[in-house]
Amino acid sequence: MTETRANYVNGEWVSSETGETIDVENPANPSEVVARYQQSSAADAAEAVDAAVDAQDDWATTPGPERGRILREAGTILQERKEELTDSLVAEEGKARPEAAGEVQRAIDIFHYFAVKAADLGGTTKSPSVRRKNLYIRQEPVGVAALVTPWNYPIAIPVWKLAPALAAGNTVVLKPASQAPGVVLDVAEALDEAGLPDGVLNVVTGPGSTVGNEFIENEGTDAVSFTGSSHVGEMVYEQATDAGKRVQTELGGKNPTLVTDSADPAEAADIVATGAFGTTGQSCTGCSRAIVHEDVYDDFVAELVDRAESIDVGPGNDHEMGPQASESELEGTLDYIEIAKDEGATLAAGGGRPEGEAVEEGYYVEPTVFTDVESDMRIAQEEVFGPVVAVLKVSDFEEGLTVTNDVDYGLSASVVTDDHTEANRFVDEAEAGVVKVNEKTTGLELHVPFGGFKRSSSETWREQGDAGLDFYTIEKTVYDNY
Ligand code: NDP
């Protein structure tokens, strides 16, 4: 029987006042309903905010080491449940198993990282201008944080917001993406068992335009952290700033790998293929443009096509590349494939739905390569969010840099080169929040800042590492004369 899962509000598992639920299907086998979730209303969301407001003072004054102990314990509980969480991720989001296991491990590691940070928080002391005065700066929590998250990393992204928010003494209301909310409820369960006081975390499932909207508008929330598409994120930014809230938005990308004439075509193709086709091309940092020097272009394309055609596509549990997360994501990718063909790009690999028994039912698409792409084509400008890479030919490094920056987005960018000067110029001039030399555009370390430039981010605050705590803390300067 299909499990119906409740919201987590004020330490209780509760149903929505609407009495309605929404089914989440398995993208590898859409006739299978994985679980049923509350289709919550604005009133449900408002109740969660009230609980977070009520719990705020007590959590803010809980000693940092105690907050850290709860985060550490939650991480340990998740570690014990890693297999089940991985199963859940594969079933709801469709990821290949090693990718899902890696994502779950990332969430566990983030809890352990911020468990230590919680004890280190406090502030700094400065030398005052007169005797008999203490001059110091305290870091205080911002208050109630509203978190709205996407489906493509359904456990890592909520946790990289949630862990620093809780470590710093904020209470939280969280709306996970409707496509894959299960693992967030599992995280709430782990925190509950670890001893998180009632009301400190509240998770409400339901439509973004209803639950997310209420979290952003409600007077009780002080800060809004959103990750998702640029289209929705830009609306959320306006709405939250109009309501006078602290806001950060991390959004879409159109990430390039520049392949220079000194690059080994096989090595460059490995870097581009893993960046473009990993997680079925559904990473915000996924490589969707390979910008290739004409001297290595033909060899590079041959190697890339070879890799695209050798990827084993099928259910995530036993294949290299899983399905797209939903029918609408699959349709979006197939639409862009038609757009690219109409624009005059050459289809060099893939371009449709794969055939075979294993892939009959799900939302599968072939790893796809387009060549002869010009920078002003839509396939080179717009986020596709599927395993599709556009290859653009350039005649020198300068043109490569120009094309690298010729998009509205600026999340991640990489260069493949043996030339140290070119590598340094790329680092200096690439307009992206993450820049990599001889590495794929995807893959992040958890202890350094992450965020985009241009339309990829509000550029207000960074996530992860020490920078991740800044969003959730506010400084108070104390002049204490004695
Ligand atoms: P969406 O923007 O569609 O949704 C993101 C979240 O916002 C979901 O929880 C959604 O709810 C909610 N939402 C939708 N409409 C509203 C609204 N009007 N008010 C408040 N909340 C709303 O993005 P996707 O989930 O499709 O995620 C994919 C996108 O996320 C891609 O563009 C990708 O590049 C980007 N992304 C960016 C990252 C980064 O760090 N820069 C990292 C990962 C992804 P519901 O699910 O109910 O619709």
C-alpha cells in the first residue's frame, strides 16, 4: 500500500487542513506511486510559521555546542539510514544509485561540518579607544528562515540551507520541491529523534505558489533562501525584498567548458561528458556548452560522441544514467532538441528517447550532442536541464573567452588547458561564481562558498562553508563600559 506522509509542524506529524494529497510517481516507472504527500494550503504554512516564531527565542539562546550536538546526532542517524535514503532518492528523483548515495553522504557530511561550526560561533572582540571598555561584536541569529528548495538535489540542497540556519540559532520553515519531498521529511525525522525542540524545524509540502508564497509573505519570517529556476527565483526575490526580508536566490546556469588547443581531446571529452551527462544533465552546474578550439575540434567531437553513445541509460538502481525527473522535464528537453535542429545545429549523438525493454516506461532521453552551434542560438543561451551539450567552434583563446561570457548566466565555468597563462586568464575573466581549471563544471566542496554571478544568483549572499553562515547571522556591536 502507498504510504501517505504528513507535514512536520511544531514537533508533530500532521495532515493538511485541505484533506488533499498529491502522488509522487517513480520517473523510471511512472505507473508506480512512490508516496503520497500533503497538498497543503496557505493556512497550513501560516501555522508552521507561527510554530517557528514561538520556538525562536529558546533556540536562539540554546548554547551553540548543544545545537551542534543535535546536528551531529542527526547526521549520525542519517548515516545509519543511508541505504533507505538512497533508495528513496532513486525512486522519487530517478538518480543513478552512486549519484544518489553520494548526495545522501553529502547531506550527512554537511550536518557534521555545521555541528562543529555551531560551537565556534560567537563573534569577535576589538581593542576599544578608551580604557575600561569592552568592545565586541556578537553574531546573532536572524530569526525565522524560510527555505524553498528544488527537486534536483532533494536532500543536499535543503540540508546545506537547514544546517547553517539551525547552527546559527534560527528556526526554520521549509518547503521542499513537490517532485521529491520524501528525503526532507526523513531529515526532519532524524532531527526530531536527535532531540530538536518542537517548532525549531517545520516542513510543509504543497504547491510553491501556495505554501512557498505564504512563507515568503508571512510577517513571521525574517529571511528567505530560495534555490530553483531563474524565472521563479526572480519573482521570489522581488516579493521578499518588497516585504523587507533578507533574501538569497541561487538559480539556473548555462555552464561552459572551454577546450583550448593545448588540451588533450580525450581528456577534455571525459571532463565535458561527465559534466554534461552526470545526474542526467539535471545539475545547476551541469556543462551545457563545450567551446572548442578549431585545432582540436574534430578529435574532441569524435571522442565526445563516443562517450555519449556508450552511456548505459535505464533505471537508476542498475544503470549509469537514470531518467529525467518528470514528464514535463523530459518534454522540456525534447522541445529544446527540436529547437536546436530548427536553428540549424547538427545533431551528432542522441536526440531522442532510447529504445529497449529497460527504458520502455520511464522518462528517458538519450545523451545528446549538438555541433555547429552558434553562440546566439537558443540552444547556446537557454538552460535545457537535460543531458544535452552544445559544441561551439572558436578560432582562438580570445574568442573562447568572449563566447564563455556571452550568456546571461554565470554559475560554473571550466577550462581545459596545459597553458598556465591561459588558465590564469580564464580564472580572471570568466564571469562565473565557480571557476575550475582542468575539471568538470559540476561537483562542489562543502566547505567553500557557492553561488553564481549574473542571472544565476541574486549575488546577495553565498551558500556553504563559512559564507553559508553569514546569511543566517546578524552582527550586534556592543560598547560595554565598566
Ligand atoms: P522551480 O523554480 O520550478 O522550483 C523551485 C522551488 O520553488 C520548488 O520548491 C517550487 O515548488 C517552488 N516554487 C514554485 N513556484 C513558486 C512560487 N510562485 N513561490 C514560491 N515558491 C515557488 O525549480 P525546479 O524545482 O524545477 O529546479 C530546477 C532549477 O533549479 C534549475 O533551473 C536549476 O538550475 C536550479 N538550481 C539551481 C541551483 C543553484 O544553486 N544555483 C542548484 C540546483 C538547482 P513546487 O515544486 O511545488 O513547484
